[in-house]
Amino acid sequence: MKKIILIGDSIRIGYDAYVKEKLAGRAEVLSPAENGRFAQYVYRYLDEWKRDGGWGDDADLVHWNAGLWDVIHLGDEAPVTIPEQYALTLGQIARRIRTLFPRAVSVFALSTPVVEAEYGPDFRRSNAEIERYNAIAREVLEKEGTVIDDLYAAMRDASPEERSDMTHFNTPAGTKRIGDAVLGCICPLLGIEP
């Protein structure tokens, strides 16, 4: 049976159970209980999640994301994580994944689009900036040998029925759509029927 690790923010939490259910009996799907938050948070806690979760060294695939927390603007300030730091940290995470899970395929999920109009001036995200950070992720991580799962493109035209709020897709239709996109990426990499 294949072993898959899912790591990431609340977007990952939204499809986590769906992916586990669809792969039941064909893959063991593990993840931390907590939200992965920022890229630096993922880098800091990756070792502990592995140890505390008893994940072992034999994962076949690690699917991870970080970015939506990084692009948040609080008031008129720069994003929480500036682009240069984001690039540096993603590279660190990719290399740490290779060390911790030496036989695993590393897959990075690009950050998903948001409904900008529903954010206020003191806590905001923009799709233009998400696209910029996704481009940074693609450039850095492809050089690290990480496969890119373009969840931004998969969810770009999500309907109101697929959205639970300005950021998430935690409705039955939204969970199915984003979960199927994740499965469509990872299953062929592992030779599993989606």
C-alpha cells in the first residue's frame, strides 16, 4: 500500500478527509492535525509532525502547500512574508522533505484564488499577488525537482456553490472539485486509479 503525506494550510484541511476516503484501501494518507499556516511554520514543524505522527521514512509522496498566509496584508504593510523570504523558505522545505522522506515524490500545490471583494482593508489578499507568489513557487520548486499541482487553475472559476467563504471550498461541491484535482495529480504519480 502506498503512503501519502498531506501537509498545508486550511485549504489542505478542506480536502484532507476527502482524499483519505477516496484512497481508502489503496493508500495510507497521513497528515498533521494542525493548520500548516505560513511557509516558515511548515519548515519549522515538519520534523516534529513526522516524529509525532509516526510517519516513518517510507512515504511514497508528500503533497504540500504554503502561501495563502504568506500573502496576507495587514493594513498598508507589506505581505506577512516578503517574496524573497518566501522563495528561500520554499527551497528549504523542498530540501528538508528530500531528507526526511528520501524515496518520496514531492508535490507542491499552488495557492488557490480568493474572492477579493469580501476582504476588508485591514486583512486582505489579492489574486494578482497570489499569482506572483505561485510563479515564485513554480520557479524555485521546479529547480528542486518538485512536481507542481496547479490548484489555482483548478479552482479559478469556482462557483459560489463551491465556496464556503472568500478563501475556502468547504462545501460538498467545492470539496469534491478540489479533492478530485488533488487526486488527479497524485494518483498518476503513484500508479493508483483516481
